[in-house]
Amino acid sequence: GGHERGYRSGTLNVPGIVGFGKAVEIARKEAKKENEHLQKLRDSFQNRLLEEIPGSKVNGHLEKRLVHNLNIVLPGVSAEALMIALKDTVACSSGSACTTHAVLPSHVLSALGLCEDDIESSLRFGLCGNQSQEDLKKVATAIIKQHSGLSLLS
């Protein structure tokens, strides 16, 4: 014990350090391509929802945002009810990442100026690079179908 003036003891994890370095090297090399892919997926998915669900709108800035994230208002239904209807098809969250499992409305979405109805109708999707356009077409179709069915019940 006692290495690094008492801050850390033990043998360095050399394989872990080398592996982390290689992972960073690959990530830096692939990041631009991966981001472009994710942005195309997100934009296509987003545009389909905006076109098919009247009154839907993106929460946040349309350009200055993460490429793998979509937070969108799907008006006329509760996001919670939509998530329950989609539970075997889509993994998504209501509100913002900052309020997962919170009972109160998202303070982040409130700060963006959303009214309570829009906050309660907001869903958040996180995309990953191994998804395809076909995967997201199926997800969008399921969301649109469930939203339409739930809207008729409201």
C-alpha cells in the first residue's frame, strides 16, 4: 500500500489502461461517422413523427443538441399511457433525463417554456448506432398507431 502518496494502493490495471486507450483511439476515429449516422436516424424518425402526429413538436433547440437524443411532444395523450401501450415495443422515457422517476413535472421542460399539458405529453428517445432506419420505421409506426388509438379514447 501507500502508492501515490497514500491516494492509491495496489498494482496498476495495465490491461484496463491499454484497453481504455484503444477504446478512446477508436472512438475518436469513428466519432464523426457515428454522429452523422445517428443524426440521420434521429432526423428521419423525428420527421416521421412530426408529419404523422398533428401538433407534435420537438423540445429544445433543433440544431444545438445531442445527435442521439429526441425529446418530443406528442399531444393529446399522456406520455405515461403511451409508454405503457408501447412497453413491449419501444424503450422510452417521459419528461427529461433530469427527472426520471420523478412525480413532479420536469423542471427542464418547464424552463424551456412548455406548458403542463406539453410536459405531460413529452417522450424522450435515446438512439444508438446499431439501430437501422428500418428499426426506427417500425418504432415510429408503433408510436403513431398507439398515439392514434389513445387519442380516440381521450
